[in-house]
Amino acid sequence: MGITIVQRSAPSHKVIAGKKALIMAGGAVTGASFKAGGLKALNDYFGNFSVNNFDLYVGISSGSLIAAPLVGGISPESILKSLDGTSGHFSPLSAWHYYKPNFAEMLIKPLHFAAKLAAMLPGKLLGIVSRYPDWSKGLFKNVISFLENPTAANYDSMVKPILGSMEDFPSFLEILPSGVFDNSAIELYVRKNIERNGLTNDFREIQKISGKLIYISAMRLDDGKRVIFGPDENNSITLSEAIQASTAVPGFYKPARIGGVDYVDGGVQRTANIDIAIDKGAKLIICYNPFRPFEPKGFVDDFNKRRKEGRYLSSSGIMTVLNQIMRAFFHSRLKAAIDYYRRSPDFNGDIILIEPQADDEAFFALNPLSFKNRIEAAKLGFLSVRNSVEEKFDEVKTILQKYGIEISRDGVENKLKILSGGSSSPKAIQLLLEGNRKKVRSPGKMRVKRAISRMKSSSRKAKRS
């Protein structure tokens, strides 16, 4: 199943009051494209609503890259257009933004290590020699003893004086950078595009202007604590800096140092941060998670045949193994959170969790850290949401109607034939996904436009005076 539903609200003929929240979980590089394509499908299902009409947005890791433009009133179609540089809102998103090498540490760390080694080496050599008053005889004697009788005791006698002097010797691992890439280019990209669209980069101003809430989480590296950035949480840094903090995938990116604090990917602590949305008053929560472990059809029933034919994930190499482990790690925590709220007497809302289907081999085959697969990931995201919603369409429709939201198949099914066929070119797929649907008035976006208009008017008056 691609959709999991937690229905805790009481049956009612009236529209349920309460905030509507959209949670965007992580998913590395291809995860953002997958979610953009999936949001396009979700948007096409909505009739009197859009993904820009939610009251509250929560972004984790690459999900924060999608949540930020949504809260500013920018549509999934426009987000998708950034893939080929045709967006009127976004400048082109290039490989450099994702793969800016961590040049600074690659150069500085070896130099620091060499300097440290040069400073320590004379003293260490002196210490070794001092442990052997007669260096040549002592060392030669112990080596001969070990060769004649290679016991553990003789080995210890041979190397212990040397190792004793090298106990605090710097490790060669210190040469390695804290991450292969530097995601400061992502922060710069987001900041420049916020400015380009005349939007604000301040959490409190976002709430004041749009009436909407956005929260982004990261993990503070030095104490392992979760940090929530938002208008009424930690608002000491900007929205673009919070995105940089939340997208700093450990090992892939160096920790994001902002205001003297090192942050890493928000998904390290929590997979979806459903608790944030609930604590802020959300009753309807749609959570979009692109990371789940691959479960091939008939894996248990076909086990003997699989073993005979050698069809194991491990046959595809270490990257496939790590991919599956990472997905299982994140998904198990999300499942535990869903199970908790299913049983919790304190939660009286509804959760709709949208994920790829467990046997979606095409999406699992995508490298989560690949930049070139974005269009394919966007297509798979669209098809994933369509297939998942279709499985439980009536149930999803009933839940959404309780919150005054209508959905219809019309806007999705007319794209299905082209996207599900294998003959369409990437360009044709891109153009289809970028096609605008019937617009739904977004009160938040109108407030943003009016606020920007007032600021420009005030600026012109100030200049005239």
C-alpha cells in the first residue's frame, strides 16, 4: 500500500475546524523532485483547494526545499519548471547547487594534519629512542625473539615501546573532510530566489504576511538535539539558513555551521516530525514521505526460487545495500510514529501518509543522491501519488470532505496514459507535468502580494518625500 491512513476524528456532517498541515519528509536529491511530481498529482486531484492553501508546513531535509516555496504561494508546476530553467519564479537549479565540493576542508585539513605531524614527530621519535637506551641492540633483540618464538608476549615486547610513544599520535583519519560536498550553495540559491520573488526570509514575517506557519527541523551536531526553526520556535536564523541546516546530509555534506553552531540533516532525529504539526494545532495532516524500504512482490513465497537464482539486493553492490538500510532506518521510525498516533487518546485528527508503493522497483532503482534523475523522479512521484490515492480514493475523499476539501480524478487521469507509457521523451514528460491546472484562489498568496505592493508603495512615497 502506498497510503496509510490514521482516522481519529469523530464522524461529523459539519466541516471540522482546525489547521490543515502538509509535512514534507526527506529523500535526498531525487526526493525533492519526487515530491514535486507527487505534489503536482495531489494538486490535480484537488478541486476547491491547492497545496498552497495549507495552514501549516513542516519541512525536513530535502522536503524543506519544497515546503519553502509552497508557503510563499508558488505552485508545484513552477517548482517543476526549475528543473529545466523555464520557471518565472526560480533561477535554474544546477548540479553545482547540490554538488559544490568541500574544497576548503579538502585543502585545509591535510595542511593542518601535516603541520600537526611536523610539530609532534621530533618529540615522538625522541620518546621512542629514549625507551631504547641501546636502540639498535634492543630493537634487534626483540625482533629476533619474536621471529624465533612468535608469541603474543614477544610481539608485545617488540612493539609496546613504539606504540606507547605513539598513543596520542594524530590519526590519519583527521585528513578526511567532514563531508564531501558543501551545501552552502543551496542556501545561496534559496536566498537569492526568495529575494527574486520579493518574499521574506524571516520566519516571523512569513507568518505576519501570509498568515501561514512553516517549521523546519535539523539536528545540532555537538549535542545531538533536535532543533525546530519556526516563527514561534527558534527564529534566530533565516529560512534559507534553516534549509541549509536541514539538508546537510551527514557524510555527503559537511555540517552546516550557522551562527557558530553545526547542524546536520533533520531526518537524523525524526523522519517526519508529525508531532510538530499536531502540537501547532493541526487536525488534518498530509505527510509525504518518499523514503521506504523496497519490498519485492512475492519475496517470502518465492524465497527458495530467489535463493536458487541468486536474486538478492546485495548482488547489486554496496550502494544498493546502503540505500535499502537507509530507507528501512527512516521508515521504521515513521511507522512507529504512525502507530503511536493511531493509538493515542490525545490525538483526534486525521493523518494521510503518502509514500511510494513498497514494490516500486523503478523508484528504488533511482540513486537518492543523483542529480540527473530528477525528471524521472518527478514522473515517478506523480504516478506514485496517483496509484496510491487510487487504491483508497473513496476513503481519502471521505476524510478530506470532512475538512471541506473536494477531490476528483479528472485532472490526473488525462495525464496517466502519457506518463505510464515508456515512449515519452523526458522533455514531453517535463512539459506535461509543468502544465497548469485550473487555479484556486490562495488567500495566503493574495496577502503576500498585497503586502509586497504596500511595501513598494511606501518605498516610492519615501523617495518622493
